[in-house]
Amino acid sequence: MNTTNTFRGEFEVAFGKKKVKGAFTMNALRLVMKNEGIKLEEFDAYVADDPLTAIPTIGYYSCISEAIKTGKELKMNKEQFIAEVLDNGGLDAISEAVAAALDTESEGKA
């Protein structure tokens, strides 16, 4: 039985000279749902209804999740993060990470 959690999409976004690492994981998904008040079955609609808000928001909580695990703090509020991602080209990196985490076709492949 394989107990490896393959739900993970990593990315890095640049804010000026600073690079911030994020990973869309189960914990990041939990943080999105908890803080945005959505249920798991509503996730697809949440992303589809307003992707210019949803994708950067997922990125924000993904960066928070990674910071928590390393004992660090993301020193940027959500709206500032969204503005930076949208205006500085970080949207593609986050979108690709979300797609990678949600890719069930390659699940179990090494």
C-alpha cells in the first residue's frame, strides 16, 4: 500500500528581489477552505467563478502553509500578495502548481 501523499504542487514567486516558495498541499487546501469559507465540493466553482482572485488566493495560503512548516512568517497580507502576483507575472507559476497537485491521471507514477 502506497501511503505517499502525491497531492503537491510547488512554485516560487518573485516580489522584487525576494523570492517566496509555496506548495499547494492538503494543508494549503485546508487553509483556503477555512479562511475563504468554502467547502471541498465548492472548490471547482470557487476557482472557475473568479480565477483572478482564486488562483492568487490559493498561492497566498500555499505560501503561508510552507512558511508555517519552516517556522517562518509571510510578511505580506492577502490583498498585497494578490496584487503582486497579478501585476508581476506570478499567476502562471501558481496555476501550474495547482494543476500539478490536482492531476489525478499521473497519481501513483514516479
